[in-house]
Amino acid sequence: MLPLKRSNDDDADDFVNPPPPHISKVVQKQTEPFPCLNTRFPPERLIQTMALLKDKQKDCVVAVGFGAALNMRLGKLPRMLSYWVVDRYNPTNNSISVNGKIFVVTRESIRDIYGIPMGDIAMSTPTKANHEDGVVRLWKSQFQRKSREFD
């Protein structure tokens, strides 16, 4: 609540509230019908990263089977397409429904579409680093520790 302000006449009992300050509202006009979706790793980052690679590095990317990534040209995901996919994706059975047909997303379909190699090495979620491990301590020792004490 704003502080009370004395009116201009001499009556000491007559207090009035000042007018509210003028606050201009900034209304952002939505130029597109679909707001931006956040993605874990937008394709433009991959394109930018690939553009920074030297020829020898690109040869290594090809050698390990990810050469198809070097040829990706999609800079941004079209919002309308992103919403279309999200609306039709079923996480329970990992599938997308298109015109009444169900397409299951599998390792093989990802390989076929993106050219990503499909090996037999199982990937697991990494565990947290063990702070007692010698390698972790050596790695952390290169950074200057900031004091957390207060004066």
C-alpha cells in the first residue's frame, strides 16, 4: 500500500492516497502461433559444432560411423512440426501415430533415418563421481578452491 499524502489545504485530518504510479505494460505480440519448445540439444548446435571441426577431426567422425552427422543441414526445428510430433508421440509404447498408422521408434529406425551407427555396446546412465577416487581428486586439484567462510 502506498503511503498517505497530506492534501493541499490546511486541514490536518484530511489525508488522501496519492494517485497510483503510471506503469506501462509491455505486451509482446506473439508472431507465431506456436511458442518455442525447449530441446535438449537443438540441431543448430550440432551444425555449429560440425562447422568448427578440422579435416582430421571430420575424418575421425567418419571413422567411428557418424559421418552422416557431418551432412546434416537442418538449422532449426520448425515449431509447427515439433508440436505435430509431440502431439502424436506415445511415450508408453515409444511410437508416433500418423494418419491412423503406428510407427514404433526403435534403434533400427533411428539408424535408418539419421545414419547413426547401431552398435552392441550398452549405454547406461553415468553414476555420480566418487569424490574419494584418486583421479577425481587429481582433476579437482587443478582448480583453486574458493573459501566458503564468512568474515
